[in-house]
Amino acid sequence: MMNEEALGWVIRTRDPEFADWEAFTQWLEADSGHAAAYDALMAADADLARIVPAEPVTIAVPANDPGTRGWRPMRWITGGAVAAALVGVVSVGMLNRSDIYTVTTRPGETRTIALDDGTRVDLNGGTVMRFDRHDARFAALDSGEAAFTVRHDAAHPFRVTVGSAVFEDAGTVFNIVHSGRAMRIGVSEGKVIYNPDAEAIALPAGRALSEDESGLRVMDIAPDAVASWRQGRLTYANAPVTQIGADIARSLGVQLTATPGAGAMHFTGTIRLDRDPARFFGQAAPLMGLSAVRQGNGWLLKEGDGPPR
């Protein structure tokens, strides 16, 4: 137990952003053996220079790891060399972890991120994304929706991780939606490779891919429908109302539900976004063959074409 705690403190204190020195001092003073265990591991950790090159390579942080920076107790491994290697690897991981930062938008809020490599990422409402301060070719969409306008670099492809999936650009404009276990991507320019190290499915402009509990599907999509929310509209081809409702809620920042019958319906066409919910639903609901009813602080979509009230 003491060695596990000492290893944790070695990892934490090697982090340049570590600031909890008061807690560290209290731990040292709690047991006379703590300082000896810490010093022994710190001495072993000095061998890190032999493990990591003078110009450190970037160790990829799993893009679907939502954990906060910190430490967790680890099972102790005996042997000085093994311990040194373990401390070195984990220490570098912690240093990299501090380079990852999160950008969040509220429902109804949009934001544009300009990356150092010339890539632009437009975040729709209700979105959580992570980027790397030292690697402009990395992004992770944890939830929500984002449109990517990528500067192509064949030697250093831009990759977006969405859950366990990876999308690699090939000079591309594309849009990704991630909600729960469902994900969908549409490509309007260039080409995207889905899981280049596994399925390697090529998605050229005008193609889309969706993945949920029912499986993986590839389909056609109108290029001008990709990321159309950036132009204040939502364009669909035979899309379920459940999907459309989620897009509306994310884009306008409204609470929206649908009856089972309404949610099962499909719609083809273009819906103009409007920040005034009453005016928006007054136009959008009949267009989809539905009616919209105020329900508390939100709205309910139901069968019928009557005006909202």
C-alpha cells in the first residue's frame, strides 16, 4: 500500500501543474517510511531520460477517455527496472494529459475553433470536444455536433475520434454528430476514411455513414445538407423525426420531445432555423406534418398539422 501511494505521489509531483504540496507534505509526515519510499521511486524515475528521447514524441491520449486529470492507485510491480519504466511511462502520460483541453458549448450556442494547422472546427450547441495544445491534428468529439474544414496534409492526417471510431481526413469538409451510442457523419468535400486501421471505409463527398446499436450504414447525402446548421437551416432526406428533434434541440437550445407516433415519422426537406421557438414551430411543425404543443419549459411534437399553442 505504501509503495502504491508513493508511486502515485511521484507521478503527481512530476506534473508541471502540480500544486497540492500541502497534501504531499502531510502524506510525508504521516509515516516515517513514506519519505524513503518516495525517494527510492523518485531515484528510479530519474532513469526516465533513458526511456524518453531528448525530443519527446507525443504519446496519444485515448480520445474517448473522459477521465479527469489525477491519479488512481496502481498495483505495485516489484523490481527496480520495471518500476522505473512504469513510473516513466505513466509520468509522460500525465504530462501529455495536461495538454488536452476541452471546449464546451451550451444548447443553442455555437463556437468556432481555429487550429494552428489552418483547420477550422465549428461547434454546434450542446457539444463537448477535446483538443491537444501540441497536436493540431487531433480532435475528439465526446458529444454533440461539429463541422470540420480541414487543411489536408498527407504526411500528418487529421484524425477525429468519436467513441471507439476514428475518422481520418483526406482534404475534407465534413460534419459529425455524436449522441449516446449513436454517431453519424456526412462529407461535403474531399474524403474521410472511417477507421483507417480496421474497416477503412472511404467516404467521398456526397456520402454519409451512421452507426448505432442496429449496426453500420453507408448512404448518399446531398453535399449542401452537410453542416447546413451553419447556414441557419436543417436539410434532410427521409430522416426520422427523432433525429430531427435532437438536431432542433441542439441548434436552438430548446427542450423537445415527441410522441411515439410523431417520432416514428420521416421527413424530407429543409427547415429554416429561427431563434423564436413559437415562430419556428409554427412553421416547422406543419412542414413535417406535425403539430407542436408547449409543454412546461419545452415543446412536444405530435401527429397532426395544427398550429402550435
